[in-house]
Amino acid sequence: MSKLRFLMAIIVGKISAFLLQKIFKRGTNTPGAIMLKICPDTLSYFIMPETIICITGTNGKTGTSNLLTHIIQNSGKTVVNNSKGSNMDTGLASALVTKCTLDGKITADVAILEVDERSSQYIYTKFVPNYILCTNLFRDSIKRNGHSGFIFDKINDYLNEKTTLVLNGNDGISGLLGEDVCERVFFSVNKTEKSTDSCVDTVCDLIACPKCHHKLDYEFYHYNHIGVPFCTHCGFKMPESSFFASDVDFNKGTFVFNDNRGEKLVLPFQKGNFFNVFNITGACAVCRLMDIDIDIIANSIEDLSSKTGRFQENEYNDIKVISMLSKNQNPISCSQSFKYLSSTDDEKDVVLLITDSKDKKHGHEDISWLYDTDFKPLNMESVNTIYIGGSRCFDVANCLEIKGINTSKIVLFENYDELAIEISEKNVTGRNIIIYFELYATNIVKKIKKAMSQKEDK
Amino acid sequence: MSKIIIEILYPEFNNLYGDRGNCEYLKKKLEKAGYEIAIIETALFDEPAFINNQVDFLLIGPCQEKHQLVEIEELKKYIDKIKNRIDNGGILLATGNAFELFGQYIETPAGEKIECLKFYPYYAKQFSKLRYNDCSVGEFDDIQIVGFKNLLSHSYGENPKPFLNMKKGCGMNPDSKIEGVRDNNLFATYHTGPILPLNPQFTDKLIKIADKNYTSVSLEYEKKAYEKRLKELLK
């Protein structure tokens, strides 16, 4: 009976996916949502390919998944992934239904699936991934994720002993996943010229030893709690990494990837995006575990490195407009993108559209995360005006004042449209405009850019 | 009094939801009012400063449920000193699940009962897979207190000295209209995160208790942010 439901779900899923693609020209979660309504066990009925790789973690899931897909495709294998849909069970079902036969057999060689941490129980219990790569675990959106221990349990409770975990050896939180249950392989990044002896970020999610709760020591920190922790009280330390990045060169944007067989590769990474080194190292580790040729990996990363993701640069009348996506309610993502301000002395105005305009639909917007965010770079002398937009602008301004930002720099706009007009009219030649925006403020960024380009046309 | 000492208990665990903002705001506001501020951060297993020294504000925030059990054992060593502080000492502000420390016990999802400090008759129950999010308004004296809650537990039982009468949102549990404890110098609440910067009026009141000579100072946007939130929440 259930199998019959599954076959019905496939047909309905395929038809709705086809129609939605025609109408909206993009993937949505709707086909998967319908399929799960018809057959709640949809994901366990698919006849999955021989290799299933899941990617999870707080930051870097999408970048790592895209990279893995690219390398594996270059190795001649066909891939099914959920890059166009969500990373929850409905998104996975939507993706899988587009690449399966009518009886549910996946027609690709490899499934590369980005998995939301909180969806673990609806996914890892339905099929057994060969590999789960966890990029890292940090504090994240409070309402959705609670705290990192809560998310850790959400993943850890549903791991299968047949899965090999590929874990970040610099992360003392996610690095403890699957202990005594799964085979575990670690990747890490060696000390760089930017490593620090103490934590310089606003939050560190791992200050005390996860085993004995005494204060941890760190050989060094890369950023936040990512580094090399060890405990002098109980002897806790991270397991040895079989894959690691060394010789990170921030000027050239290169590093050396070292694998478990002693092979070395010089690889490029997106300059100014140190996260990228972790993503590439993790993705390469999985590829080497799958025995993908080292030259194919090298070439694939070369031709991807020029593409940028969440960072966009435009120029209007000699004014550079740089926009950077900051993940909603994620203090780590926001703090890291503010660091970009410190990388140049160019005169600039900063636009903050970082509060979550959609969150109020789920009750009132929680702004607690602002206090975990590092706003220090906004205090630089080269930052002239700080425009803050959105209905929570007073909260952002209050937090900035508490964090020591000079309030005379701050201009507030509750209304996004007025903000767009002000910026396009008041901009000063020779001053860059840096826009930090959350996902749902994408439209307002487009508006600002449009207003500026119209002004240029005049 | 021109110097104010703030102690944060176990910040390596008790800073999950922007809770650090409370101390930062106190510091900013008090400095603006002309005070000299010292901040002491006490790690688990170290002796807290308030045991033998003058501390004006003692702050303890929410922590992960598994860490809470470790902290309780540690705090039991100082049970008399904590009681004494509540009756005769400086302010003690406990936020999030730190409110539960002062009750009878915490029941874990496995059914184990962890004995707490037992100052008040209520008890807490943790739930494992669900998180409880809430935006609430509660009344203390004539002040409306706004804020957020992110919890993996609720409390039940008698609570003779509640801190807040809820106008909106959940109290000790979804069926309760009261929340927290106000007993002399103790202010305990389920609110998580930056409750002080969200509530400038309440913060002024706390400072006034710590130093009756304090004349209120304001940051530029604190009032607007507060009033806007209150209005939206009561709508």
C-alpha cells in the first residue's frame, strides 16, 4: 500500500515539478511537500545511488555542496543535488523526483545533498548516507536553532554507524559528532599568519572543555572557536587530521591541500574569504575518500575560483557599490562580513539592512543576536555615514551605541524606499558604498542600485 | 558610590543569546552617568567574587541544559552566601533558565530530578526535542517589561514571589500568568538575551536600587526602540 502511495507521489511530484518549472522558471519545495503529503515515507522509498553525500553544519553548507558537485561532475559522474531547493526533507524530495525513474530509482551516480541541521531526523533515518560532511557548528538564529548543544544533539542522535563522518578538526563542537558510533575522518587548517593566541571575536562558543567543563586552552584561534583547543585539566584534544590545508597565503589567495596519502596540491581560494579554505579542504577530503583523481580536483577548483558568491561589486559615476549578503540572524556570518571594512582604507558609507524583515511574521522579531555581533569595524575612521534601514533600526542603533560606535555617524530609516532615495541622492564621489543585507532585503538592494544607475544615466 | 562592580557568573557557558548585552549596557549607561566600572568574569570552579567582596551587580544568564546540572552542583557550595546576598547584599539578576536554580528541582527528559537551591517552591521540567520561543510583555510595579524567551523547559508549582505579571506571552509555563522571582535583591526571569538594553526604564530602576543617588541617563535610541517594541507587542 505504501509503495503504491510512493509511486503516486512520484507521478504527482514529477508533474508538479514540471509545471512549476514552466511557470516560475525555478525549483521550489512544493513538489516535495505534496509528495510527503501523499507518502510521508517518500525519502525511504527512493532507490538511492551507490554514493550519497550529505553536507550539514552552520556555515558553509551551500558553498561546499556546490564545490563538491562541480568536482564530482568533472570526474565524469552524474550528480543529483538540491542546490535549487531547500535543505529540508521537502527540498530533498523535490530534487530527487526530478532525477528518478517512475519506480523511484535515482538515475544519477552520486547524490550530493545539503541538509539543514534540524532536519537530520527526517533524512538520516530514511536512507544511510555514505558520507556526512559537517562544516562546523556555531550559534545561529536563536528562534530556529536555540543553542549549539541543541543542534549538536539534533544531528548526533540520528547518525548511522555505517556513515563515515568528515569533520572539521578545528571545531571542538562539531568535531565530537559520532564519537564511538561512526568512522570519523578529520580535516583542518594549519596555523596561518592571521591566527591569534586569544579569541579576538565577540563570541566564542567553546570556552570550556566539552569533557570536564574546565577552561580550555587553545594553541591558536583561526576565528571564533575555530582553532586548536586542548584541555590541561583532563587532557582533551582534537583527533589528528588526515587532510589539512597548509601554507595559506592571503596575498596570493592560495594554500596547499595535503591528503591522507601524502599528496600535495596548491589551490586557489577566494581572497578575503578564509571560510573558503575550510570549504575547499572539506570538499577535497570527501573527493579523495571517493578516490577521485587529484588532478581532476585541482582543475575543478581552478576554474571555480573566479566565481564569487554573496559578494557583488558595481560602479556608478565612479562610486563603487559593494553588496554583501549576511545570513539572517546569524552573528558569526555578519561579524565575518564586517571584517571586510577593515581590509581597505577607502572612504566609505555603510548601509545596514541586517534585521530580519520576515521574522515578524513568526511573532515579533528577536534581535538578541545583534549583541553577539562584532560591530567594531564600523568604528573605523574611513566609515563616514552608517545608514540603518528597516523597522528595527532603533534596536540596531541602540546596540551600536552600546558597542561604542559614534552615534553622530548614524542615520536611520524605518522605511526602505526612503533609504534608497536618500542614498542615491546623497552619495559623495570618491566614497564607496558598502551594503550589508539579509536575504529578504535583496529587493531593496536592487532598488538602491537601480536609483543610482538612473542617476548615472541623467 | 562612584565605583560599580559587576560580576558575571560563568560567562563561558551562560552567554547563549546575546546575554552579554546586559553587562555591556550597564557599563555604557553607568559610565555615561559618571561611574567607574569594574567587570569581573568568574569561570566555573573558581570562587565567585561576591562571596568575599562587594559586588553591586551579579549577573547569571542562561546556559545549555547539560551545563546547568554542572553549575547547580557548583553553586550549592555557596548556598548560604547566595541566600545572604538575596536578603542583604547587592542586585542578583538571573535570566533564562538560571531562574530555575532557585527552585526545588529540575526534571530532565529522562525523568531524573536534579536538586536545586530550594529557596522557592516551584520546580522545572526540561523537554528535549522542542524549543519554546516567545516574545512577551510582563508588568513589574508600573513598568512594562518586554523581551524574548528561548527555552527548553518550563516551571510549575507554587511561586509566592513572582517578578512579572504577564500581559502577553507565556509565564512560568504556557498556562501561567506569572513569571520569575522578585525577592528583595533577587530578580530572576525566564527572559533570555539582552533584557536590560531592551528595557531602559527597568534598568534605571535596578541601578537606583544599587545606588539611590543615581540620576537616570539615557542612550540616544533606547527609548524609541523600547516604545516601538512595546506598542507592537501590545497591538
